[in-house]
Amino acid sequence: MTISFSTLKIAWRNLGRNRRRTLLSVGAIALGQFTLITVNGLDAGYFESMLRIVTGPLIGHVQVHHPKWREEQAVDQYLDNLSEAEKEIRALPNVKSVSARVFSAALAAPGERGRQPAEAEMGMVVGVDVSAENRQGGILASLPPADLPGPGSVVLGKVLAQRLKLTPGKTIAVISQDTDGLPVSNIFRVNALIQGGNELISRLGIVMALKDAQGFLALPNQAHEIIILGDDYRKAGELAERVKSLPALKNAEVITWKEAFPVIVRLIGMKNWIDLIFLVILFIAAAAGIANTMMMSTFERTREFGMLLALGTRPGRLIRMIAWESVILGLVGVALGSILGTIVVLITSHTGIDYGALGGIRGQELSFQGLTISYVVYPKFEFHQVLFGFGAVTITAVLTSLWPALLAARLEPAEAVRS
Amino acid sequence: MKSLKKIMKVVILGIVLLAPLLPAAVSAETEGAPDLKVVLKRLDDLFRSASSVGSMELTIVKPRRKHILKLKIWTQGEDKALIVIEAPERDKGTSTLKVGKNLWNYLPKINRTIRIPPSMMQSSWMGSDFTNDDLVKESSLLKDFDSRMAGRSEDPPGWKIELTAKPGLVGLWERIEYLVDSEGGLPREARFYDRRNRLARIMTFDEIKTFSGRTIPAHLTLIPIDTDGKPEPDTRTEMRYLEVKFNLPVPDSTFSLSELERNR
């Protein structure tokens, strides 16, 4: 089909004959495309922030545990010879950082001796690599150096601290079990309270420096969890394979972030469906808008088409004209929607949207599957959504114009003129 | 007295109603069996006394190592108990006080007493296969379970008693199988089934000894069973009574928080 400029021009002018109707159709399509871009942009931003947390220092790209750890989380399910294992992992290519953690269920009570024995609360001793966790996304992120746990001091999860009515500067008595299950106890100074990016930490966390925790729990050179960050989270699988083959970890269980947090994989799969749903909505909006407009304008013009045919216009040109009207209608709408949607997404991707405030919630964070995720979402502009929109609308426009166009092309000129 | 009559009525009624249903084989199997109620009463009362003072060796076996604790135990009725670890040196003085449903642990290292919260009741006591709840709960085989003499048992030889938790009983065990010796006097083995009717632990009783006139199995072994129905490898807790004196006066003050922390 050769593009005839005059056909295009006539088609454009025809659209101007009933401006209000055309604008309504354009508006419907624009709204569809706008929704597609903004909603999918919001989703993309939301999922990306979740992915960033899941593949950040909190969960890492690859995790190593005792094979039974994830099931039972017993203190005596530890990885032996930690320093050797860490050395071997660091020697692997594309490894950015390696850090270890120890965990042990504990009882915690205010350290100040009262007249009555203290009511204990359940807690969890978490020994961490302080410098590794102090990075963005880590358990100790955003803590000033002076507040970091050191010898004899800990950082407490906010909720636990509230339950124990403890504030920074006070002391906490911690009773836990060593690997034999025998009680170990000590009193620590509370340096600061944290959220920890993680519900477990906030609810139960008694976070101490790895060395302190290892000493407290009698786990010298041992750990329950090794967190490995590589250069690229998408290559976690390859990294995991290499870690598995290390001699120091031959009896350990090595998993990627996808296995550590399978929900995220399902969520990402879900995002594709959400994208598709909005694309389908756009299709329907475009189809309804264009079909309606084109049908009406075709039927109105039966006489005119008859006249054109009588004057010798070829039916093919008539079809092209109507098809162009439809495509122009669609493209103008989709372009308008794209421009508006892109502007909104780009602006909000800088300012962020506070979901909590929109829903009247004052809190800063929500918890999802134990992870703390900020209510503030930074939408992400995805160009392919614009292209999908354009594609979808163009196809719909051509398809929905076919019927009226064919009707028009098949008119008997003599009858049509008389109608 | 009135309630006893009532129970007797129910029992007799039960026998009359159920007797024709029982196959002859069962009655033959249980022929010569000791009286069920007497046996259960004896099992219930085996370690019970108005008061007791004893010492015990607790051996905790784990796949990687074995741990032996020496304990001193004071009891008063079912309600009160004080347990103090005397050895090894590292854990010396660590003690547990039970009064009714409450449990306190005293940690000499930090000189603090801490009440065990309800959420920790199912946790291990001192690294053993016993839970805190095992120390606190008071249950009676006779009162809390429906029982049935199931016949002779081969290994160990004796009688097998099946106990099923009465409806409405809040507890961990749905069913207990007790194997008692031929005279029905002493327990040999008990198998505990959880609420999903899965075998969860086995307790064996041996080393029959007499302490201040009372004959008891002095050595009890608790074997936890894994979810796959097999004993956990190299995991058990053994209790061995070294010395027990029953029914000698123990002052009330023994079971107080101040006593818990005293001189340890």
C-alpha cells in the first residue's frame, strides 16, 4: 500500500468534521495509554525497590548455610571454619563482598536490677559483620559510626526495645544458648535502636558485632549464614555454582536470592501479568473508542461515499482513507497519553509517591514477607510500555476500521447517493 | 464418695454394654493382667511425694558431643521445685525455680533471675530434650486419659497400656503407650504420640533401685523422635537419680526467689 499524501490529508480533515466526537475518542485512548504508562511505571518502581532490597546486603546474591539451617535454625547447625570459607569465596571472580552472621534465640530483659525479677521477652541474638551491614540496605544501614555495636554493646530492634522499655544508654540482660544448648548470659549496653530493614530484626533483634556474638555463643570461627554479594544479581546462579564447588563449603547448602526469597520471583512474574492486563484494557478502550467513532462517521457519510464512488474513486482508496482516519485517531490519542504519562512518571520518579500518605497512614514503612519496604515509591519509566501502547493502538485502529471501511467500499453508488 | 459411685456406675454400665462386642481373643490376651487403675495410680505416684530432696546426673547426648550436668533437686508436692546445677564448673549455680505454672531461671554470671515467658515454654530446658513445659505441666494418667489394657508386650516383656487423651484435654500428647513390667508395678517404656498422632518421644525406664524405701527406676532415657518417625541420631537425654530422699521436711522458703539467688 503506497501512502498517498492526499488520502492522509483528507483523512485528517474528515476527523475534524465532528471535533467533539473525535476529541472524546482521542481522550479515551489517551487515558488508556496514560494509565498503562503510569500504573506500569509505578509497579516497575515498586518491584525494583523490592528487588533492590532483596538483592541488597540484607539477603545478598548468594547465601550459604548448614544444610538443615533453613528448616530448623538450631544454634548447632553452623558452618565450620569460617575464615577459610570466606577466604576461598573472596578469591572467586566477580565477588564484591562476603559477610557472615550468627543467630541464636534469646531471652532479653532490662539490665537494671529491679526489686522483682524482670519479665523476659523473646529476642534473637544476631551477630553481624558491622562494616558490611553498615552499608545501604544492610541491617545497620544509616547508623552513625558511634552507634555501631562494639565490644559489650548492642543495637536493639525497635519493637523489642519498646517491649522492654529500653532506650539507648540503658543495659540489657541477654540469655541465650550455646551450641550445647546450655545457657549463656551477659549484660550489654544498648547503643541505638534500629528498624533493620527486616521485621525479624525490628521485632527480636539484639544485634552485636560478629566477634562478640561468636564469643557469647561459643561459636569461634563459625557462622550460621554467609552472605555473598556479586557484581550483578542476575548472575547469582553462576556465582552460586562456583561457591558450591569450594572445598571449605563442601557440606554446606548454597542458595541464590531467588531461593532465599522465592516470593520475589513470583511477584516479578505477576508484574508481567499486571502489565498485560493494562495493555488489554488499553486495547479495549482503543477498540471501543475507535470503532464507535468510525462506525458513526461512516454511516453518516453513506451519501458522500456513494458520490465519491460515483465520481470514480476506487474502493481501495476509500478503504485506505477510512483506515487512515482510524489510525490517526488512535495515534493522536496514544501520543497524547504517552506524553502525559511520561511526564507524570518522570516527575514522580524524582519526587516519589508516598503511598502511606495517600492511604492516610503515617508510618514510613510497610512490611512485606518480613522485609521492611518504604511506603514511598519511585516510579520507573519504561520505554517499552510506550511502544507496546503504540503497537496495541495501531493494530486496534486498523482492525476496527476494517468493517466500516469494507462496508463503505462495497456500497452501490446509485443506492448510496439516494439513501 | 458420691463421685466414686458415679464412676463405678459408668464403668459397670460400660462393661455391660461393651462386653459382648469384645472378641474372646482380647480377653484371653489380657488374662492375668494387673488391675489397670492400680497400675495407673502407681505410675502417677511413682515419683510423687509430699516432698523430696535428691541429686541427679543429667546426660545430654547430641550428635557432636555429650554433656553431663549434676543437679540437686528439691520438691514439694507437684507444685514446687528447685533445681540447681552443681557441675560442671561453668554452669554451676544456674538454677530453675518452679512454683505452679511459673518458671524462673537464675543466671549466676549476670546475677539475674528471669521469668520464662509463655512463648519459651516449648524451648529446651538447659539444652536437654526436655522442654520448660515438661517441668511445669502437671498431668495425671489416671485423670487425663482414657486407658485400655492392650495385652502382653514382648519387648520389653510385660503389659501394654494404651492411653488416649480425654476430649477437651489441653496437652501435647494425644496418645501414650505405656509398657509396664509383668507385675504391673514399674514402667519400662513409654511412647508419646503428638496431636497429629505421630510418635514424638520415647522414654525408657531401667536400673531399678530403692531410695528411702521406695523402689523406682533410677535411670530414665528420653529419645526424641524425628518427624520422619525415626529416632534423631545420637540424640537423647538421660536422667539418673544418684540419691533421693522422699517425704522429709523441706521448708517453704526453699521455693522462693530470694532462695533461688542465695549464695550461688
